[in-house]
Amino acid sequence: MAQSGRRVNALLCKGLGQVGKFLRLTSGSARRKLFRRRVFPMSNSRIPAPLQSPALPSDEARSSFRAKTIATRLTAEELAEVEAAAEGAGKTVAEWLRDLALRSARQRPADPIELLLAEQMATRYVLLNLFHATAQANAEGKQLLPDSVLKIRDQGDAQKLQKARKLLTDFLAQGGQDGGKK
């Protein structure tokens, strides 16, 4: 215990510059007396202290504070990836991780019908765009490049769930299974 106190004392003295040199030269009991008296020239305030301490936040306000933590371990490479992604989003690592965790937690589970419809929408998108791109390339006397095929596939994947949800929402708004026909 005494050894850790000496270490903290040494670090404190080191961080204080010239004042630290003075503190290092004085004995421990002299330092304690100095700080016990609390005679610091800059500590005298012309503004009187409030008579009452500030009110503590209510239980409702206290529950909205972010007081809980989630810890995880990462490799150096994983940490570098996370830091780069957070920086790219213009957020601190903590903000970025919190946003990602909450977004994932709040995302509703996908309905199997929705997933099948999403895959069908992606397949439709890819086929139609590949046919169009191939026809256009042939008309210009060129070949369709592999990068173009991958780009079309990626675009289809990126949009599929959104388009499937919109299609299901529109279908259900029309009256469900019978398509709104009576």
C-alpha cells in the first residue's frame, strides 16, 4: 500500500513541473500540512458559494443517464478496423459502437416470406440489368466487363430487402391476399 502511494506521489510531483520539484523536496508531513491548510492564492472566490447544494436529479432523469457499459476484447487489427470505421463516420469509437449496437438490437427479425421475396427481387433486378447491359455493350461492339457484372450484383443485394418490404407493405395496404378485390 505504501509503495503504491509513493508511486502516485511521484507521478503527481512529476506532472506538476516546478511545483512538483518543491513538493519532492519537502517532507511528506510538510506536504500534508500544506494541503490540509488549503491555502491556495487562486482558490479565493469573490462569488459566494450557494447556500444549498444543487438538487440531485430525479429517478426518472437518473434512469436516462448512460451508466451501463458493455466490454469486449479485440485484436489490434480489429481495433484498427473499428477506429477507422468510426473515424470515417465522423464519430468517436464509443458513439459509433453504441449506434451500431442499438441499430442491430432494434432491427426487427426478418419474416421468411420477406426474405424469399427479397431474393426474388434481387434476382429480377440482376437479370434485367444484366440483359440490358449486355445488349447495350453488344450494340456498341464491346463486351460486358466482369466488374460491371459484380457492380450489378452488389446493387441488387443492396436494394433487395428495402424493395421487398415496400412490395409487401403495398400489397397488405391493398387488402392482403385477395389483392383488394371484392
